Amino acid sequence: MDVNKTFAHRDLSGAMFRDVNLHGARFENVNLGEATIRNANLGGLQIVDANIVGLTIFGIPIDALVEAELDRRDLERVRLRMPDPHDPQEVRAVMARLDELRGRFCQALRAADIASLVARPSADKWSALEHVRHLVFAEDLYLNRWILRNDQPWNRLGLLPAFLADNPSYAEVGSQPTVDLEAVLMAWEEINARVRAFVASVTIGELRRDTSDVDFGQGTIGGVLQGMAQHDLHHIRAAQALIGRSDAPTDHP
């Protein structure tokens, strides 16, 4: 019997697992797209930080149920959703709302003590400040690689997600870690300013420009900006929870 095995950097696409004991197994940075699970014990199974578009259980579209529940818990998700990501007015309205959210978030960060900013809830989870450093990287990626497609050097204060940590293309990212909140916020604002300038004059044609060859599934410039809004909200909420602050609306229980 194989125990305590680690399978890394392997292509198992199309594999069949039958009568296999995976109790307590961990799956990290795996591609389970189009996979099928039948006659399985999934009691206690947890799915965290996963793309669940198209996920069904017993024929029920779970992705729609989860989205509806997340919207119920935080109406800002709805307010930051673009009915048409290729309509310049709708895009500008959502991005302006995101800027307001960021402003309140930065105020909360500045009001927090350093201990709450740098404390990690566990060894494998980010601190509030690390969430902000990740936003520096993410918006650097969205703007410079996906929207403008330039070769501007990476901001070294950023922080990579785990699935990109070993990718040599991002070696510069995180090479200057810091606990200086103002330095991180300044770097974030510099990128934000360039995003705002782009959005201020963006056209329908630009928003429809194809990005599917470089992005992670957004498809167009409008889709990238929509992804930025929802991604920022996710990490802002995570950081707010860590510093004991939240401006989430109280429209629901």
C-alpha cells in the first residue's frame, strides 16, 4: 500500500482512479476541469479558492448556488459586477465604485496597528499586509501584461500566489519583501493611477480587444477589468477581517 506519497508536476489527464483510498488527501494547484466523480465518499470534503464554473452535484448547478449565497453575504459583489463589461459607462461606474472601496480600505489599514497588519492567521495563510502586497502584483499583472502588454519591470514589493511561486517568469516579484505599509500603498496607488487613466478614456473597441492568449480566462479587456474588481474585493475583505474592520453592507443578516 502506498502511503505518504507526493505527486507533483505530473500530467495525469485522462487517468482512471477506481477503488482508491484518498482519505485525508490534499489537492493543491490541480486541474480537475471536466473530471467526473461517481460513487464516492465526499463527507467532510472542503473546496477552497477554486474555479467552480460549471460544477454540478447530482445534476444541480452548484456554481450558481454558491454565487447567490456569496452575493447575499456581501452585496458589494453585486455592485462591482458589470452588466456589460464592454460598455465604457458601465465599466467606469464599477471601477469608480472600486476606487471608493479601496479608499476606505486604505484608511482602515492606516488606522490598524502593525501587529494586526503582519500577523498571519496560520502558517499557510497571508497577513493583511501580504494581501495588499498580492494586490500590487495582481494589478501589475492585469495592467501591464494583460491590458497594456508592455515589458515594464515587475514591482518587487508584490506577492505571488502559490501556483506561480516556481514560475521563472515572475522571479522578480516579491524579491523586496517589506512590512512598510506606506511603501506598499504607494506602489498600489501608482498602478491604480495608471488603471484609472486607461479607464477614463477606454472605448468599446478597446474593451472588446481579445486577451485570451495571455490572461487566465477573462477573455477581453472588459473581462480583465471585471476580474480585477472582483479579485480586489476578495482580498480586501480577507484583509479587513484580519484587522477587525469591515465596511461590508448590512443590508442582509
